[in-house]
Amino acid sequence: MRIDVHDTEIVPGAEDVTAGLLAHMIEMVGTWPRVPLTLLLRDEGGRVCGGIRAMVALCWLQIDHVWVDAALRGQGHGSRLLQRAEEEARAHGAIGVQLTTSTFQAIGFYERHGYAEIGRLRDRPPGEDRVWMAKRWG
């Protein structure tokens, strides 16, 4: 047996790891729907100015990316995106939402929307922390 190390994003065989983990999860907890959610904020010309990329899996919404163009921040667009993502997740059976952010990003924004810190990784990057946050509905 050997271990191959790759430092590129596209690696033949990488999907085998994901498929193997998914098969193990199904064996352990059964089949649960996995619903990808992408919400895009577009201007009148159709240009993407913000959005959310997420996945409903195992009854929780996992938000992976949230972004609003700097020129549009503070105008309620992030709140609208987040609320809509939560509505869509609930429609797909989610019981809560989880995400990670950083101390240099939007902790206060998420706290204002009812999220609570559930974990913290110090010095990611040095001098800042990675923060896990969640909100359960119900």
C-alpha cells in the first residue's frame, strides 16, 4: 500500500474518498436526502453580487460560503439571503443550520440572526479564530 499526496484541486480518485464516506454514512444512519442550495443575489444586469452556497444533509443546513459584494454590505442583502436559505432548508426538512466563520468576518451578523457559538479553533490564521456557529429551529 502507498500514500499519494496531491496539492491540486482536481485529483483522479478524490471522488472515491467522498463516495466511500457517503456509503459508510448510509450504512450507519440510513439514507437521508442531500439537497444542495445555492442562492444568488443579482443586480439588474444579472451580475452576481452575493450569495450563499450550502447543503441540507442529515436534517441540518450546512452553510459553506456566504458573500455579499463590499459595496452592498449593510443594506440588508445578507440578512435576506440568510433568511431565504433557512426557509428553503426548513422546506427540505432541516431542523437547524450550522456554519463556520472567522473572527475577522461576520460573527456579530450571525449572532443577530440567532446563531450561537458551538466551538472555536484558535489561531486560524494566527491572531484570529475560526468559529463554529449553529441555530436550531423549534
